[in-house]
Amino acid sequence: MARLVTKDRRTPYVVALGGTLRAGSSTEKALSVVLAAAAALGAETLLLGGADLDLPLYLPDRTDRSPAARRLVAELRRADGIVLGSPGYHGGISGLVKNALDFAEDLRSDPSPYFEGRAVGCVATANGWQAAMTTLTALRHVVHALRGWPTPLGVPINTLEPAFDSDGNCLSPRLQEQLGTVAGQVVGFARQRATL
């Protein structure tokens, strides 16, 4: 789908990456809320959820890529803004999400390598605040390592407290506002960069 271009604004393309292989994961629900808010702000969006991230193990010395890995890299390359979401697995990012992020190495020779010049929102879900916070911190460190700009607000979600219903609707107005703020920061930064 072509992006719309106007005199001073173009439609930002925001890609969210994360989730689990379990259908209806809290992480994917959170990313969907962020993307809905980004779409309401006029962005084109794409969610690469758990099923999309079921990739072969990243091997740095291999250049052949599965179709899913090629798609992941192509969508990240095209993205004006990125949102990352991971469940907290033993105090850190899940292996599924970390492996997917390792494929960003294929962007190293791009004119804007890795995530350079892009805002990256971070969302972490876990069964408890401690794991949610450590996972959020780990995501932000990965964004820095990939030369991205973590949004000022990152969102930890304690899934021991009801956050989403079975349809993915946010049950907490405060959480809805926080996820919307992340969307606004990613889209706003992308629009500012487009005018430079």
C-alpha cells in the first residue's frame, strides 16, 4: 500500500513486533491497542505477532533467510516508527522476541542502519511488576544498542491485574492512556523526522 504524501506530512508507517506463540497473548493485545491509537493518528500500521516471529534461530554467518525472516527485515526497513513488546521470561525478553530482533543485524549496511532515526515504543508484560520492569528495561537497552530512540514513555503491564478482555479491549483507562501516549510519541517523532 502506497503512503500518502502531502506538502508537510506523510503517512507514517508503524510496525509493532512482539508477542508469544500463544494465541491472544497479553503482549499482542497491548501492541494492538498501541497500533489502533497510531492508526487513529493517521499512521499505517502492521503487527508482526508471535506467529510471524516463529523464525529459524538467527545465525550471523548465514546469509540465507526464510521467507518470514525476509519479511520481518523488509518491514523493519520500511518502518518510520517501531513498537516492541515482550513478555517477561525469567526477568528478561523472551527468546522469540530476542531472536526476531537479532535479524535487525541485516539492516547494518542500510543508509540508516538498524533502527537509527526512528522512535521505538516499548511495552512489557509479565506476572508481576518486577518482571515487567526488568523486561521493559531490557527492551530499552536493546533499542539503544540498535541505535533507535526509545520513546520517553515505556509501558510495563502487570498481567496479575486484569488488563484486557478476551476481545483485546483495554480494561484500564489509565493503561489505555499510556499505550495511546506511546503511539503518539512514535507517530509524532516520525512526522517530525519526515519534515527534516
